[in-house]
Amino acid sequence: MSLAQITEKIRNDAQKEADEILSKAKAQADFITQKAGQECDEIKAGFDARFEAERPEIMKRREIVANLDVEKMMLRAKRDLIEDVYRGGLAKMAELPKDEYLSFCARLLNEAVSSRDEKVTVGAGEKYIDREWLAAYNGEHGSNLELSEEKADITGGFILVRGRTSIDCSWDMLIKVLQEKQESDVVKRLFPSE
């Protein structure tokens, strides 16, 4: 055998061995791919079966959550409507005609004044309670009330101050007290079916 024949034989044997190794590797890869595919199918089937078994419970939970969300939205809407009622009442009080406004303030002062020398604090936008009106009130009632230079953050009405004690007769406070006392009645009127 010549050197060329030996080289050719070695080359052919190596090619044959490489082809066998490659063939075995392909077969093994095909087997692994097929087995992995079967496992994926089994896992998917297991998840599908589990989902189908749990589907009613999942849907029930979703429905409960959706109903809770709707209920929260309804409660928020009702709360907003109730707040609108009281905001509307506050707006109506602020729009009272001058004579009604001052008459109401005089009645509040009659109830709130104790020492007859308190200071009356009004809001920055107060239109009717001024020094002249307070002087007329003092003349009628024998009091010595004084209009404070300080302004309160109130919509209307006043805050009566004596030393460190104050009595809040602002529209804001009156509406708040009214709301605390009568909110259940307002709710019954707004939502009679509940």
C-alpha cells in the first residue's frame, strides 16, 4: 500500500467515524427534542386542566372584585352628592340678601356674646359685617363688641373672640355642625330606596 492509499484510507475511516458520530448526535438531538416536546405538551395540558378546574373560582373572584369596585364608585358618587348638598347650602348662605344675612348674624351674636366686650373676626371677603353695623348692634344691645383687624379663612358669618376663647359662628362651621346632626336625614331623602 502506498502512502497515498494509506492517507486515503485514514481519511475515509475518519469521515466514516465523523458521519457515525454526527448521525448519533442527530439521533440523540431528535430524541431530546421529541422528549422535550412531549414534556411541554404534558405541562401545557396540566396547566390547561388546572386552569379549567380553577376557571369558575377565578371568574367568581374577578366578579367579586368588579362588584366591589362598582360599590366603591357608587359610594364615592353618593358621598360627592351629599357634599354637593352641603356646598350648595353654604353657597346659599353666602348669597343671602343683606338684611337676612345681617339679621341672622345678629341672632347668632345674641346667642354667642357673653361678656359683651368680645372681638368679632370676619372673613377677608365679608361684605356686610363692618364697623358701622357693629356700632349699631352695640347701640341696640348695650354691648362693646369690636371688629378685629385679623381676617379669618371663612366663607361668611363671624368668629367671636374673647382672650384665648373663640366661638365659631362662621357659615362653614354652621354647615359642618348641621351636617353632623342631619346627614342621615339627607341620605334618606337623597336615596330613599336604601
